[in-house]
Amino acid sequence: MSTVQPNSLFKNVAEAYGRETLNSARYYESLTKKVARYRNHLVFTLRCKQRGMVPVNLRLKCPINTRHAKDIVSRTERSLLNERVHIINGKLNSLRAQRQVLIKSLQATLSAQLWNQLTQQMQVTENAEFSRSKEIQVQKFNRLIAQSTDKGKRGGSKDSRWIVNISSRDLDGPERSVLSKGLNFVVSPSRIPVEEFVAATEKICSQLEPQKADALRSEVTFALNKAKPGTPNLSKDEREAIKRLRRDESIQVLPADKGRATVIMDKEEYETKVKEMLDDEKTYVKLEKDLHHSIKRHWYPS
């Protein structure tokens, strides 16, 4: 079914139902465009949050050059990003509610034919506005990724000598930050592993006399009740970056042959190189059987 041109459609509404109804139809069109734009704005903001990136207009300048001050600014920027998500969701709900009221009013006023034409036109309008807005938001997001990547690859960056990225994956700011700490970096726990302490204590107690075992349990219980997790040594963005890197099965993160640098390779290339090494029969000999169990029995006798 062909759609009526917008100008002709609104002209028909004005001629048949007057200026007030025309204004309502025009407002319906305006709300429809706004909904399309805010939908894209929400997707852009959520993608920034997922990637640990802060949009340019939410970035704050840190007036104090210390790690603690920078962490405060980073947490504030994340809070602002979360607040923006909250505001956009609220605005979307408000726009949709207003549009629903208009829909009911116009549907009750217009003839069935004119209402169907208006509905079809609004669908076309929303799709066109959504596509136009999406293109703008995608360009903004790609610029953010490019800025983050360029900043990480800059020769003078502090982490450039500790990270060797020869993979096809671009690393964002938080990912580079956490990788620059090295593979021996120990992440402070967010909670006390009570279950592990209890299990280890019970294993020891099983080898003690009952009286000494009870005394040890009391001491461990007292210590665990007073224990509190230490100060986090990673920001929330860095913790999220670790999760993203772990989930990415296309890369392999490993230590460099020399120094404390961390190397990021494409997993396919890594496995190819390993296979080439193992296929060298002058260096490696294929075992006739699996010696894993015998070695285990030798070093860890039960």
C-alpha cells in the first residue's frame, strides 16, 4: 500500500478537522522523531558503559595529579554515565507516554482511512529518523574507540613498553591499564574467602587432637569475624576490562620471553606457532604414552 506524502497528509487533516487537530498530528510526528533519537542515544550510552569509555562531554579534568585523585575523577565520570542512562530511560518513558495519549486522541478523532495513513507515515518517519540518528551515534562511538586506541598506541604512553599488542584486537584504555600491571599482579579480593579458610582449617584439624582442633577452630573463627577485604587495587573499569579480556577467545595473553612485558596475540596465530615448534622432531620427541599420572604420583604421593 502506497503512503500519502506528509505535506498532503497534514493538509488533509487540517482541511477535515481544523488547526487544533493538525497541531496534534504535527506533535505526534515530533514525539515520534524524539523517541527514535533517544533510542539511539540510549544504545550509544550503554555501549560506552560496556566498553568502559566516557563520552567527551562527560569527561572531567583532574586538578590534582595523584593516583587517588584520578580514581575519584574516574568514579565520578562513571557515576555521571550511569545517571545519563537513568535520565535517558526516564525521558524515553515520558515521550512514549505522551505519544500514547496523542495516539488515543487522534484515533478517536480521525476517520479510519486518515488514521491508517497517519500511522503508516509515522512508521516511515520513525524508521528514517532512527537510521539518520543511528549513523550519527555510530560515528561518535567509532571516534571514541579510535581516540582510546590512538592514546594507547602512542609511543610516549606510560604503558607502551609493558604491552606488546600484535593481535588484531584494539585495546581500550581500561584494558591497557590493567594489562600494563603485568601478569604477576595480584587482584585484591572483593570478599573474604571464608569457605576456603574453613575447608583448609578442617583439613588441618582432622590431623590434630580434639582439644587442639577446637582451639584452632576458635582462633580461625575469631580472625574471620574481624577480617575485612582490603582496599581495591583496581578500578571498576579495570575489573570489567579483565572480564572482557577473559571472555575474548580470539586472543592469547602471555608473558614476553624477556622482561615483564605482556604480549597479546591472535589465538589462531599462537596455536600455529606452538604447532610449528612441536613439529620440530629435532627438538621434541613424541611420548609413547601419557606420563602425567606417573609424574603426579612421584611428586605428590598420597
